[in-house]
Amino acid sequence: MSNVVTLHRDKRWKAVIEYRTEEGAKSIEHYFEEISELHLIIEHGPDWNFLIRCTVTLNRSDGGEEQNSAEKALRQERQH
């Protein structure tokens, strides 16, 4: 367990949106509760015509490890 505290731990989703700029690619992180909020984030952000990619993940403190059945099974195997 890490001692790092995030201000966004109560938000369910994390989106990393990458935009093309004159200086090169720029990534912006957004945290939000409902996936339906994503369209408003994109509409209110920099011009969406310069959007390169948007990566949406669950904002989990375990890095998704609990959902990875192989990792979960290995951990359970080590405990027994």
C-alpha cells in the first residue's frame, strides 16, 4: 500500500486526453464520477479537433489488480 494520497480518490473514472499543440502533444488528466460526464469534459476542453486520443480507466488505487483474475489467482495461491 502506498502512502500517496490523491485528491481524486472518490471519483470513479480517470480520463487522460491527449491534444496536438504547436509545442507537441499535451496530456490532460480529468477525474469524474459518471461516464456520461466525459462528453462535457471534451466539449469544454481544448478544441476537440486537436484531440489525438482519450484513454478512460477506472480510477483504482490497486491499479486494476483486483479485476485481473490471473493476478488475483496468483495472490490467492501465495496465501495458501
